[in-house]
Amino acid sequence: MKRQDGHLLRPKPQQAQASLWDDYTAIDLAKERLPAIGAIAPWFGSARLLGPAVGQLLKDANWVGVPFAGSMAEIPYIRARTILVNDLHKGVITLARVVSDDVLGPKLYRRLRRHALHPDDLTESQGVCRKMEERSDGCDSLDQETVLRWAEHMFVASWLARSGSAGTKTEFDAKLALRWAAGGGDSAVRFQSAIRSINAWRRSLRRATFSSMDAFAFLAKCKDLPQHAIYCDQPFPGGPGDKYKFHFTLKQTEQLSRELLRFRRARLVSRFYDHPIVRDLYPESEWTWHHIAGRKQTNDPAPEVLLVRK
């Protein structure tokens, strides 16, 4: 599984950090009623396998704010009573809103079951998503049918395209992966599996409310209270991180690290990979570092880290 820096994520926790995984290493997806497909969209740089560890670190919170939602892979493992999920990407937030709705969610499921896997289907959905993003009214006062249509085409544009393109600047330019041999994954299987996961995602997302605002505006509204928590998975600046439609500059990354330090009572968890910039901005004097071993596609070490505010 790729993340934003091009690494292949294969979490194998170091022995010292094994406690993060103790409660989740033998999760039965069917018994826990968790989605078999671990993301609402195949997001560039998503960390589907880190969800259990994030859930463990946030297990005592009754309110959790997520300023960078992305694929929402961690949401099913966050068991807080209230979850506020935010992202500037209005397409994925619209998809999540519809999936979570008891009326619109089943309608979405039935519409998606009628879609064919054809390049024209993908092209049509990409065009609809572009037009919705270009609306001058900001899509803030849409009727239910328009919201449902946007969610439908966002799902198709994400799951019919090559995996890992969702959330990038070129997400609506990606092509349908036509398989001319039996090796590798199959788009039809992936698409149908994602559709079948919608009901499980509804159970997870119905506990959430959604917003689409600037991350700093979101954090400014968060309360620094006991049993509150914030989970940050910001786009890393530079390199592959610049592929995101809503990427972060180094200046913004520095600003975010300062902003998080104002929270003293709420629990803070941030996801990064081990890098000198991160070590400078998130020193071990202020943050507890949980190392989770990952690998690049070349099989070179590429350690992921989950940072917890002390």
C-alpha cells in the first residue's frame, strides 16, 4: 500500500510498541461490522492498515476532531461518541455524507450497482465531479438529488480510476485500468467490493458529522478539554506530498506544529514518517513517538510514526 512519500506500507510494529496493536491484531471484520474495504475512496497516501493503532491511541476520547479526513481509513476504529470529520476536498466529504445517510445511502448503493466498468462511464463521472467543484456557489446549498448525484460520480471517479489517484491534482484525469492478463488486481473486483462495503461504512460514519473548511479554522474551533482528541494526518510538504489537490507547504507544516502545541488537555495524535523535518518540529521532549516499520516498493526501510502529544 502506497503512502504520500511513495513508500509501501507494511506495518510490523517494533516490539517496544506492540501494545498499540494488542487489542486489534485479531480483529474479525464481520463480527465488528467493520468495512472490508478499508477506505471510502482509494486515496493517494492513505494508511488503511494504521486504523487499528490510531483507534487504540484515541480509545479514551469521547470527542474526536479529524481536520484532514482523506480516505477516512481510521474512522471505523475511532469509537468516540462524537466524531467531527473535516476536509477541504468537498467531493469526498459529500460522498461520506451520503454514505452515512439512512435514506440517501441505500439509494447510492442501488445506483452504483447499475454502473458498468467502461472508460466512458469513468469519463462521465470525472466530468460531473469537475463541474461540481467549479460551481461558483461553492456547493453549499444543493438539493438532495444533486448531492446524491455528486456522491455517485465521486465514488465512480475514485474507484474506477487507478488506485491511489483520489485526492491528487490529477484525480479526474486518471484512466480505467484495463487488464490484459490475469496477474495483479482486477478493477471489477475492486469496484464491486467497494460497493458492498457501503453498508458497513454507513454504520461507521453515522456517528460522524462533517465539515469542509480550512484546517486552521477547524483547529481554532476545537476545545482543549479532557477526553477530547484531535487526529492529524496532514499532507507532508515537498516531493510526493505536492501531488495532493490541497497540499501543504513547509510554512503551513511549521504553523500546524505550533498550533497543536496550544492544546494541553486534549489528546493529540499525528501521523508522519520519520524525517528530519518532523524530528525538528515534533521533538521527543513534547511528543511520544510510536514507530511502525514500513517498506518502500524497493523493500528499503521506510518507518511510519504516530506521534502523541505529551
